[in-house]
Amino acid sequence: MDTLFFDTHNILLNEQPYPYNSIRPRYPVVPGDNTAILFFPWWTYNALWSGNVTRLLNGETGLPFSGIAEFKTFANDHFYSLAPPLPHISRTITIDHTLCGSSSSSNFPVLVSLNDTTLKTVANGGHVANTNGFDILFYADSAETTLLNWEVEFYDGVAGILIAWVKIPSVSNTADTVFYMQYGNTSISAFLGGAVGSVWDSNYITVWHLPDGTTLSTADSTANAVTGAITGTVTPVAGQIDGGAHFADKTKYIVGANTQNAPHTTVSLWVNVPTIVNGGSFTTFSELPGAHDHTLALDGTTGNPIFYVYSGGAVIVVSSSALTTSAWHYLVGTADGTHVKIYIDGALTGTLSGGDAYTGYTHPNIVLGGDDGSGGSVSMAFDADEARYSKSARSADWILTEYNNQNTPGNIGAAAFLTFGPET
């Protein structure tokens, strides 16, 4: 028989110390049942009790409990029952504000990328209870009452690998932002991170993570469900974050059909180019066949990255910096109705004046890869990861924060953009 021992010296009644020692602190319970039957004064009916409990079955101490006292009658005595939460483990996650630019970012999707023994399932020597990792939760508050929205891109309970995107309401540039991770609660058997697309704000048109390095997926993580259709053989490769896609030449590409016109835009992706090919294209909006816009490519003369927008005429901003070969770089183009800009690895490398982008496309398709079937681009091999398309121009601080987060997200025991606290 299992038994719960309540610490009668540290019990709170309605969040205030309870001064009397009239609670019967010890009652047997069925193993696996976390409902405690306690004797409380009758006048505490419907009151909130909280404190700490020790479970005899496995010797766990200091487990928090809280609950509303429920009146019951048993053998002519007044009893109350309350259910402490099942044991779980918590960690703080701290965002380094010095890596977040000069302004705050709202509703920001933070990458949590972990590889640690503690994230293995219990059966594999770790502390995660559910084989799918459903008990890995993210909270906004230290009391762990306000769930955040998150998306799990990849979880491996055998190896202890987690790749998740957590929507943080506000990432500050002046003070560290703290949120909380919880795992180990055996009662959780379903995903609690929110509906599909809840991590990504309404300005996102498409987000392709391109997992997982073994089996390529072109599923869209936004609520728009723009699943990419593959032409030719696009192969899975190891990416900057998780998996990525390899495009051997311009006849291999991915199309997200009939998306949205965007007068203002942000196009971003990680690219790895083995050889610079002047005029090679990474991604574009395209009215099949051949009408291109919102294009990230390489300049036909210098080979430096460019961002092209059609705004009553071609506006082409050329980066002042080149890409280094055989290395991952974060490439971003924005158009805000006033300027067209290009960024490499979080730094602004080019800007031109330019108005709103053209919005008259009947079928605005997103094309990731060297071509769209029109034969207009130069053939170039490259790898891509984390392709995103937005109908708003993200700020320079947002782009820098994305780069710092995705370039060096940090791990347990290895602080970077994120620092992870100890298990409690």
C-alpha cells in the first residue's frame, strides 16, 4: 500500500500559513492514485489548500500539491479530498537579451534544440514519461499555469533529441526573457501545444522546416497548409537545424501553389552552396510559367546574393557581401513599401528604395529550388533549410534575433542564445 505524508508545518490555506496542527497528515492510497483523503476543519470547505507531500512508494519528497477541499462524509466524520499533481520535472529557459537586437519582438517563434540524456524517455534512462514526448510542456510563468503554444519538429526519446518552436509573447532586448519547460508527468498522453499553426503569426504564408534529414517532408507548419509539391528528385540532407533539402540542379524544385499576394514581404531560408554560380536562384514567387517576384538568388555578374521585387519595375538589391561556399548562411530579403533589403547572417548587406510589390498575380506560387519549369534561371546545386515566407517586412532586430537563435540555440550545459536551468 502506498502512503502520502503531508508536511503539516508548511501547509497553506488560501495561500496563507495554516497555524494549526489539526490535519491528519497520513492516509493510505492505492498505488498510482494521487488523491489524498485528509481530515480538515469543517469551516475550510471549498478552500484552497497547498503545500508539500512525500510519497512513500518511491521516496519522492517535496512534491507540491494544491487543490480545493471537497466536503465528504465517511464514518460520521468530516473528510475532504484533494488531488496533488503527479510528479514532474521543471527547468527554466532563459533568452540572452544581448542577442536580441535593439528592440523587443512580439509573438516570436523561439527554437529550442536539445540533445541531452534527461530528454530520453524513462525506458531509455531519461526523465520523459510519454514515448511521443507529449509530457514535454512549455509555460510562460514559474507557477506553470499558463501554457505557451509550441510545435515539435522532431523528438527522439531513445537519443534524447528535441527540436521545438515555442511562441514567446514578447522577447525583450533590455532584460532576459524566462520561460519554463516541464516533463515527466505520467498523466499526459496528448499533445498540449496548441492547434496546428498556432506558433506562427498571421503574417506567415508558409513555413517549411524540411525535416528530418532522412525522409524529406514539405509540410507547411502554418495554418495555411501550403504543402510543397516536389518536381524532380529533391533529396533529404542534414540541415542547419534539423533536416534540409538538396537541389542538384534547376530541374529539381518544390512548389507551394496558389498562396497569397504580398505587397510587403519577408523571404528567408538557410542555404549551403558548394560552388557559387552567377545567376543561380534559391527561391521565388512565381506565376507559372516564368513571371518571377520576391526572389532570392545570386547576381549574374558578381555572384553575390540579391533580392528582387517587382514594384512597377524591377528593384534588385545586391548584397555587398558574398556567401562562403560549403557553409550554412541565413539569407533574408524584405520589402516594406519604402525599401527593399537583403541580409546575410543577421546583418544588413544591401538596401534600395522601392515601393509596394506587385499584387496582381492570379496564382502566386512559392518556388523553392532553381527553377519553376520556365527555364529562365541558371542551374545551381545547393542545400536549403527552414524556408519561410511572410506578407510583412520583418524588422532588422527580428531577423538578427532569428539568426542568433537558429545559429547557436544552446543546449543543456552549453549556454548560448538559450540557457537551461537545472532540473527541479
